[in-house]
Amino acid sequence: MLFLVRMDVCLPSDLSDQEAETLKHQEKLYAQKLQCEGTWLHLWRVAGHYANVSVFSVEDLDTLHTALTGLPFFPFLEIEITPLCAHPSRVAPE
Amino acid sequence: MLFLVRMDVCLPSDLSDQEAETLKHQEKLYAQKLQCEGTWLHLWRVAGHYANVSVFSVEDLDTLHTALTGLPFFPFLEIEITPLCAHPSRVAPE
Amino acid sequence: MLFLVRMDVCLPSDLSDQEAETLKHQEKLYAQKLQCEGTWLHLWRVAGHYANVSVFSVEDLDTLHTALTGLPFFPFLEIEITPLCAHPSRVAPE
Amino acid sequence: MLFLVRMDVCLPSDLSDQEAETLKHQEKLYAQKLQCEGTWLHLWRVAGHYANVSVFSVEDLDTLHTALTGLPFFPFLEIEITPLCAHPSRVAPE
Amino acid sequence: MLFLVRMDVCLPSDLSDQEAETLKHQEKLYAQKLQCEGTWLHLWRVAGHYANVSVFSVEDLDTLHTALTGLPFFPFLEIEITPLCAHPSRVAPE
Amino acid sequence: MLFLVRMDVCLPSDLSDQEAETLKHQEKLYAQKLQCEGTWLHLWRVAGHYANVSVFSVEDLDTLHTALTGLPFFPFLEIEITPLCAHPSRVAPE
Amino acid sequence: MLFLVRMDVCLPSDLSDQEAETLKHQEKLYAQKLQCEGTWLHLWRVAGHYANVSVFSVEDLDTLHTALTGLPFFPFLEIEITPLCAHPSRVAPE
Amino acid sequence: MLFLVRMDVCLPSDLSDQEAETLKHQEKLYAQKLQCEGTWLHLWRVAGHYANVSVFSVEDLDTLHTALTGLPFFPFLEIEITPLCAHPSRVAPE
Amino acid sequence: MLFLVRMDVCLPSDLSDQEAETLKHQEKLYAQKLQCEGTWLHLWRVAGHYANVSVFSVEDLDTLHTALTGLPFFPFLEIEITPLCAHPSRVAPE
Amino acid sequence: MLFLVRMDVCLPSDLSDQEAETLKHQEKLYAQKLQCEGTWLHLWRVAGHYANVSVFSVEDLDTLHTALTGLPFFPFLEIEITPLCAHPSRVAPE
């Protein structure tokens, strides 16, 4: 099952540079791990914003929830989720 | 260049069934032509809505504009465009 | 998988009483069929509104999409979908 | 009487981990107590969010108010309340 | 139980004057009947708007729903409902 | 003249418990004084929220402004004001 | 008492030119009558919009309501009302 | 040229009383200076809010910008600007 | 003086093709006339929308209002106006 | 390719004057550098706001993203991006 997920990042201003760097590093490792597992199917940066648009491929909603709430950035994210289906006009197989 | 495009369809209620079918058929052909040309990269249906989420791959904004305003559904679409960039944490090459 | 679905009904004003009654009857039959199949798990009326709040239980998003777009009222519905997971504080088993 | 209640949690960033853990523990006990009493009828987690969707069953509005404002999380909650009625198309008895 | 209810009226423009007058007359009779029964506790006009703010006193939500959906104006109303409780600083008894 | 006033309270998180208690006590005394004077005609708690819905009866807008800005809670209130008139369908005299 | 009133005009598209002209003429006469009576204190056009911003001076809210609902344009107006008071920093007497 | 300007004041909570008093005094002097110069044509308090509605009369937009950004309160203001024109139905000369 | 103006076009669905073409032709002539006069300084199409973003250069607000309300499309436009000033960091002279 | 970009600045209140001045100086140098390179095509101040409206001319979205996220003010900016195309009614060549 596919979900479009937009994540807007808003790190607290009182986070030290060191803490921010550590967090970003953890976030990157986590994101790349999920991509390698096939859960995080697409990942794009939203131009001009500290945000991304992604497509998650998961078995069920608990997996989606675990994947998103496991993000090191999770407490600092505004998340919007759009469930996706196969489109009848789609040419390429899913 | 990639653009995330959400299209919500709102066909006028005074459109006859015949007109609606013709329009839908034209829309499908148009969408599949653009997919084959590589312009319309991804196309998903938004679950529970008469709407789609797509990713367009275009050389420039005029091409994007021409592609979208050429849609038979264009007069009946609410369109939201999000410019996308490569994300630094992306594993797979673009 | 569970989805909270809010449906606000807005029937067009130029629908004759007869057409409206027929549509309502079809909607009721359809809703009761899905309830008997276990897809439409909960169904409540929103007090003071021509709207309902429901919980759908489906295998996947295509099933959810098919169930919702199959509603006779679908063209006249404003639909809001919230994916649900099991809550860690929940006492009763799902 | 039934009320759909959505609660979005926003814990202040200056809360220590210890304070947060204590608060979460109290919140869980409180939620499970109300579930056992039959007041908190349904409790689901909103996928991808620190939020829940619940259905409360109460005698009157004062009971609802007391139940919600008694939540340890109450000062950190954004609450949305939707009064529910029996739906005429519902198959299963309430 | 008390509910604050705001009703904004938007009569369709293709309603004949005669139909509008009949509807308004029925609405007035209905509103006065509910006031006499004690259901419609307070009724004020919102200055400068075709809208009212009211307080309904009902036993339960089904009664509230029946009262509101029974309004001749119901199909042409935008309704907002706010459940009310006794306030701890209130001097006069409820 | 009557005004419907909704007040949503948002006390700053860095207010000590003692300061909060003092403020609440002052607010209660102030509210009860205005009720006894007949200015604060109705006062209800909004179920599930730290908010109230009230009806103020004042001679003029300066009186209304003085009454509201005199609230100890005023700096921490989100206030919404709706001017009210007598409604033509009202049965009981104002 | 003073009220700031913004009025956005949206005449229905099926109004004939003749009907529109008659209505505009009546609206102008009405507006000028209220200005001569001192009720309509200030009247400005909002640049680039079919809208005005006005200040009404009235004894009470019923007068304000009567003045606004008496506008020939009233059924086609979106009205926003802001109650005004004397400002402590104002130099010129009210 | 005339501009309607709404200013909503939101002073930071960590401002000492002394700082706040000084700022308010400066703001008052500044406002009265601009009124005497004829730039600040009208100034009203919004009833029940820490906000004002004003009309500025300026030669050009740079003057307007300088006047507004010169306000001691400027960093703590939410400002909404509406350009105004002479209204064809206005009786009194501008 | 410069104003940023966004115009979103929404032609009524009951406009015949002939009427729409005539209107578009008039709109184009009008827009080009104002560009030649130097009033319509910049004109861009918003990609993917039936809308434009423009910069108008005018002596005063009446000129701006006349220019915009003179548009053949004016009754079918949603207009948003942002007054602009010279920016202190601008390199090129205005 | 052209993009309309609105930037609303919201510097944190705990930034010292010295830090703010340094940041503003860096922002100005950066903005002027991009203007000299032809990337930052137009730059206007929004009257009455700590905001600007700009037009960026870039080869692709990565360049746009790099330009915007490189702004010293970037962490304190609310950014809105509107992709622009050539308008068919434009007289002057692009």
C-alpha cells in the first residue's frame, strides 16, 4: 500500500548546533535504512523549504505509524498523509 | 525537473453522461500519451477522492503549463503544484 | 486496517424529490450491505448536520477507494479520511 | 450519548524526559480507567501523528467535560468534539 | 443539556418570493413551537447577517438532531454546534 | 445591547502554579462582580475546552471594551465578539 | 457607537443588466440617504475590488441591523462587522 | 491616498512591565505625532481586542511603509493593509 | 507606485464559447494597451493555473482601481493586491 | 525559468541586537550577490511588513533551492513559491 507523506521540519531554536547535527545525521541514517528496506519508496526535497515529499510503501497502517514515529525528527515534524491507490489511467505497472 | 501536482476533479453537474464519458476518455488518452513521453512520471489515485497525485518531469515551466492546461479536465480541476528537488538523504539515484 | 471517514452530504438543489428519494434508498441499501460484510464497522450521524462519521475496516486502500467511490452519494460527498492504528493505551483488544 | 473526540498532543519542549514519562504514565492509567468504566468507548491512534481519535459515551456534557479536563495531558491537547447520533442506516444496534 | 448553535441562512437564488415567504412562515412557527416547549431556550439575531445564535436545551443528542434537521430552513443552513457546561464562576443558578 | 463573546484561555506555560491560582481567583471575583452588576448576562463553559461562551449586556461599546480588557485573563485570551439583536421569531420578551 | 463594516458585493450572474442597474441605483440612493442622516459616517471603495469599507454611527445594534439588512444589495453581500471604541492615543476629539 | 490599516498587538510575555510601559509611551507619542502631521487620519480601538483600526493618508507607499515600520510596536504587530479609493456613492467630499 | 496583483480567472460555465472568445480577445487588447501605457509593468502566467501575477505602476489608488475594474474579465476575477516599496537591498535602481 | 517568491521574516525574539545586525548585513550582501549574478531578478519590499516579494530566474529547481536555503535568514523565513510562465498577452519580450 502506498502513502504520500509531506514532512515539514521545524527544529526548536534552542537546539545547539551539535545537537542539531547529531539529529540530522541520525535522521539521514534512518531514512536511508528505510529506503534500502523498500519502505521509503520515493523521497524528494520541497524546493525552497525545509520539507520533503515522500511515498511510503507499507503492509499496513501500524507499519506506517512505526516508520514515521521512529524518525528522529518526529517531534519536530508537521506531517500530512494522503493514502494512494492505483490509478486507472496509469500506463506503467505499479 | 520534477513537480508534485495534485489535481482535484469537480465536473459541473449539468454535464450530460455522454459528455462526461467523452471527456473522461479524452483525459485518459491524454494522460497515457504524456506518460509514454516520460512527462507524466508518476500517477496515483487519492483514495476516497476524485483526485490524483502525480509527479511531472519537465524541461521547464512552460512545458509544465502546457501539459497541465492541455488536460481535457483542466477547466474542472483544482491544481496544487509543489516544485521538487533531489533530497540529500536519497539513496537511489534520481 | 481501520480508517475514520467523515462524509458531508451536499445534494444538488436541482435534484427532484423523486430522484433524491431513489438515491437515498440506494445509499441506505449500499451502506447496510457494506456493514453486513464487515467493511463498514461503525456508522454514526453527526448531530445537527447532513453528515456521518464512520470507521471502515479494509484489507487495503483499493478496497477503501472502491467502497467509497461506489457510494451512490459519492459525487455529492465531501470526504475526509484519517488512517487509524491500534493505540498503546487501549484496553479492549482490537 | 456519544461524542467523537480528536486529541492532538503537543507537549512543551522544556518538559524534562522524566516529567514527560511520568505524565505519559498517568495519562495511560487515566485512559484505561475511563475505558474500564465504559466512558471511553473507542480509542485509536491517528497514523503518523501524536494524536488519537476516540468515542466517549457519557450521560451528559458535564461528565464529558470532567472526563476531558481531567486528562493529565489536557493542558497540552488540541481537542475537537463532534456530537454523534444514531444513524438511520445503521444495521447493528447501538 | 445546553448547546450553543449558530445558523447562517443561505436561501437558493432560484427560490420564488412566494416559496421563500412560505418557508419563512413555516420556519417562524416551528421556532416558536420549540421555544414554547423549552427546547429553544435563547434566540438572537446576529447583527448585520441573515443568521441567528441560539441555545438549545435538550435531553440528548438525538433530540438536538431531530430539532435541527426538522427546521424548514435546514437544507439551506450552515450550522455550528458548541456543547456547553455549567461554568464554575457562574453566579445565577443554571 | 447584547454581545455574544467567546473567550479561549491560553495561560503561558512559564506561569507558576501560585501565579496561576491567584490569577484564576481574581478572574472569578471579577466575573462574578460583572454578573451581579448585570453586565455579564450569561456564562457557560465550552465542554472539553478551557473556554467560555458568554453574553454581555452593555450600554455601549466602550463599556464592553472596558469590561473585557479589565479581565485579569485578558492578556491570555483569544476573544471573538458577535453583536446580537432581537430576533423576529423570538417568543419570550427580551 | 461606531462599527467598521466591510461589504463584498457578489451579484448573481443570472441578474439581467437592467435588473442590476436598477438595484445599483436603489443602493446608491439608500447609501446617500443614510449618509445624510449621519448613520453612514465614512464610505470608501476597496481598491481593485467590488467592495467597500464603511464606518456606521448608530445608537444601538438594532439600528445597525436595520440599516444593513435594508440595503438593496443585502442578499448579495458578504458582511464583516468590527465594533470600534475611542482609542486612548487619539488626538482629535471623536 | 488612503489606506485602512488594522494592527493587532502581541507584546512578548518576557517583556518587563517597565519595558512595556516605556514602549507604550513611545508608541502613543509616535501615533499622536503622525496624527498631528495628518498622516494618521483616523484611529479607533477594536472593542475587546488589543488592536486598532486606522486610516492612513500618505503621498506614496514608501511613506506608508516608513510610518508603519517606524512604530515602536512594529516588531510586535500583525498588520493588515487595505488600499482605499473614493466611493462613487459618497456624499461628502473626500 | 508599484502593486503586485494576482488575478485568478473563473469564467462562468454557462458562457458560450463565442462569448468566451470575445471576452478573451477584449481582455488581451486591454492588457496590451495598459502595458504600452506603462501601467501594467510586469505580466506573468502562473504555471498550471488560469491566473496571472502582475506588477502595476500607478500614480495613485484611483488609477489602480480604474485599471483593474476596467478589465473585461473583472467580474470573473479573484484579485489579491500587495502594495510594494523599494527594498533597501535592491541593487538595480527602481 | 522564473519563480515569484514571497519571504516573510520572523526573527526570534531572543536574538541579540548584535546578532540581528550581523545577520541582516550578511543577508544584504547575499541578496546583492545573487542580484549581480542575475539570479535574483526583482526585489521589492512589501509595504508595512517585514517581508519581500521577489522574482528568481534560475536554470532549475536545485539552483532555486540552493539560492533560497543559502539565505542567512532562511531558518527565520516563511517562504511561498509560485512558478511563472510567459503570458500570451505580454507585449514586451521576456
